[in-house]
Amino acid sequence: WARRVNEWANRHEVLFFFWTLTLLLRAPNLAEPYWYGDEAIYLTIGVALKNGAILYKDIVDHKTPLIYFLAMVPSQFWFRILLIVWSLLSTTFFFSLAKRWLSRWPALLATLVFVLMSTFPWLEGHIPNGELFVTGFLLAGMSLAAKTGLWKSLENPGRVLPKWSVNKLAILFTSGLIMGLGLLTKVPAVLDMGAIGASIFFAWAAFKTSSTWKEKLVWLIGAGGALA
């Protein structure tokens, strides 16, 4: 087991560098006191929900609900631990997409900029704010969608669109659901609908050229998953 872990680590040294940088930049945040309003609001509502309050009835804030359920942690310390783990996952997803779309050095630079811009205190990157959780959901959904033939056809316009199976449909649908969780975390996630709209456009093109009703049904359900 240890040998397999070591081999995996040797193959992902660059990712380990970005993880280490993220941890070093975020570690001081664990010792900070309460000082930012939104973080205190999330935790206050999280405590109320743990004690049986009904959101938007017994206790109210103006944001979508998932951020408050994420704040149902034992303490501020664990909320920030959650953010650190979330940031490591977001960095992983971002790096995988950057490597997919860019050559080596631009991908490394883009990931470095992502780590710094999502962590520096003066950009509010060190507090468990909704935008950082939204970013994780969107990157996770996009990384999953990138495994489908539809996404590969978007990356290579000359590629023939593949026939769809139930497994491929499930991947696309799950990707849409994950990105939908971003919208349930904070409304600005809706701005990413432009990218999803492009996927729907190509799904519609494939729908029109599909020869059987089964293929048409699969493409429509897949498009619905992306919109979910």
C-alpha cells in the first residue's frame, strides 16, 4: 500500500506542490478569530439548523440554502478545516482541467494564479465564503463532464459525436447535478450557465442528427442533466 502511494506521489509531484502551497497559505487562518460578517452568519444559522430551526421560517438570510448546511459543523475551526479540504479538491480539479486545455507551462501558471487568487486575504480567499464552495462544485462538475464524449467533441470540433450509453448519460447527468449544487450554494453560479448552454447547443445538434428515438431520448435526458 505504501509503495503504491509513493508511486502515485512521484507521478503527481506538481499537484503535491500546489497542495503544499495551499496548506501553507491557509494554515494561519485556523488561528484567526471571528471578524468577518458572512462567516458568522453562516455559522449562526448552522447552529440554529442543528438545534431544529427551519430555514427561511425560523431563521432567515437571503442566500440559497446549501451554504448554511455546510456550516452545520461543530465550530469555526472545523468550518475552516472544511474550506481547506475543499480548496485542495478545487485545486485538483482546476489543475486537471488546465492540463487538458493548456500546454504544460501555461497550465502550471494558471493553477498557480488560481491558488493565489483564491487564498489571499485581501480577496477574501481565507474565509469560508460561498464563492469558494461554488467554485469547487463547478470545477468538480466540469471535470466529470470532461470525461464524456460530448465534452471531447467540444474540444475537438472535427470529432464524430459518439453514441451514448446509460453509463455516459449518467456521467453527464451527475455532472449537471453537481454544478446545480453550486447554484444552491450561492446564486452567482448561474453565470456559468453560458458554458453549460454551449453544451446544450451541441447536444441539440446531436439530437437533430440522431437516427433513432432511443438516441434522441438519451440526448434530451443528457441535456436536462446538464441544465439541472
